[in-house]
Amino acid sequence: MLRVSWSKWMIRPSCRYQPEGSGPGPGFPALVPGLTQLFEPPEPLGPLTPPQWDEDQQLSDLKELLSLLCGLLLEEGHPSRVPAKAADSGPVEAPRPLAQVPSTRMLCPLRRELWQNYRNLTFDPDSANRHFLLSHQNQQVKHHRQPQGPARPGNFELWQVQCSQSFQAGRHYWEVRTSGHSVTLGVAYPELMRRKQGTHTDNIGRGPSSWGLCIQEDSIQAWHKGEVQRLPSLCGRLVGMDLDLTSGCLAFYSLEPQTKLLHTFHALFNRPLCPVFWLLEGRTLTLCHQPGAELPPGSQEKSSDLS
């Protein structure tokens, strides 16, 4: 018969809890050394130091990051063909030729008539804002975030540039291709201010000495004497400007997908007028050239200095 010894399954008295010092045996603290330290109250904490928050520095860093992000987003759609500094990117490749305007046989009757007074214009580098970069024989201008050179006495402090040509008689037509919205196309008298006044970054159409058509994302704004007339948005990116000093008309045409009159200013022009443009950071304007177009007698190749 199998015998079972119950003695090894019995709880021995020596294993029962005995407070330390109350009798023979090691006691419970001896079985679990250091347990009493777990129940000791923690030392009191010192005064808490509030975190330092430099609001101005944080906002400054945030503005810098947002400005950089906006610049990258704008550059993504229209990468610059000419670097701001040649030393940063090695040898500079020759710029690709700009797209020419179509031949006369592809034009509608209205545009063919306008082409009879076509003028090949160029931007005036002496007037360009220091953030503007001119390329393609001064036929194209782009607004960069970083300055492209030192400021000169004749530069616009505003985000503007004018053409090297001005007109004081006759009828003249030219075409401008935009990279997107947030640009202004116009003409101005020689006394148009170049210095910045107030918070505006442009002054085309803000006074009596200039007329401008501002192309926004959702609308077009015709400006003169500080008054604005809102028009429907522009479909394409090619705009024609027809200046008739004899009849006192300045007309703007949308040329894509078809020729359409956008707006006409009526005025008594009594002084030479020069094409002038405003463009937001990242935008590009291109003066389209027609082969064989020449300036007529009486036009000025370099306009008078503005104030």
C-alpha cells in the first residue's frame, strides 16, 4: 500500500509571520529585505520652475518656415531657368528660346488687326525691383524671394518694373504671358512714384497717373485713381494690351482660348506713357515678341526717370 507522508505538506510554525524582535525566528522583514523602505514617505519636492516660452522667437521661426514653404510651393510649378547666383549652381546653361507668338494665318480677324501695331518690348533693368531677375535679353522677369543684387537709385522699391520703351503718340499693341494670378499689367506717366508709401507693394492705378489691370485668382480688377472695377476671372494666361493715344483708349484682351475684350479705359492722354508691371513673389512675366515687329517713329527707347 502507498504511504503518504503528510509532514512535508504541513505549514511549519517557523514560516508564520513574526514581527521583528517579537520572538525567535528571522521574521518577515528578514524574508524580504528592504521592503520597509518602499513604505517610507518620499522627500518633499522643491518649487517647480515654469517652462520658459519665448513667444517672439517662436513666432519668428514659424514665419520663416511658412515663408520658405510658400517659396518652395511657388517654385514647384514654375522652376527658375536662370539661377540667382551663378556660383551656387556651377556653369549656367544658355536659356531656352521663348515661345514665339503664332503666325498671322492662325489669328482671328480681331487679333490680326491688332497685330498691325505690334511692338516688341523689353523690361528696363534700371527700374526693376532688386528682387526681380531679368533674363532672355530682358524679355522675361521673375520675382525671387532673395534679392538679386544691390539696390540702385532708379529701382522701384515697390514690386514693379517698367519697360525701356514709352509712347507719346499713335497706336501700339503688345502681348504679355503670365505664369499665374497676382500680377498687374498697366501703363503710367513718367511721374509714377517708385518709392513705397504705406503698406501697398504696388501703386499702378492707385492715382491719376497710371492705369492697371490686376489679375487675381478669382477675379480681375481694373484700377485708376484709386477706384476699382471688378470683372470676371481670366481664363488663359496670355493678355494683349492695345494703347491708342490718338483716341484715348487702353484696352486689355484675353487671348486664350480665344480673343476676348476684358476692359477698356478711356482717358485724354497728354504725356508719354510707359508700360509698367507688378508681380507677386514667385511670379513670372514674359513679353512676347513677333518676328519683324519694330518700334514706329516717335517712340522712345528709354523712358524718362520716374520719381
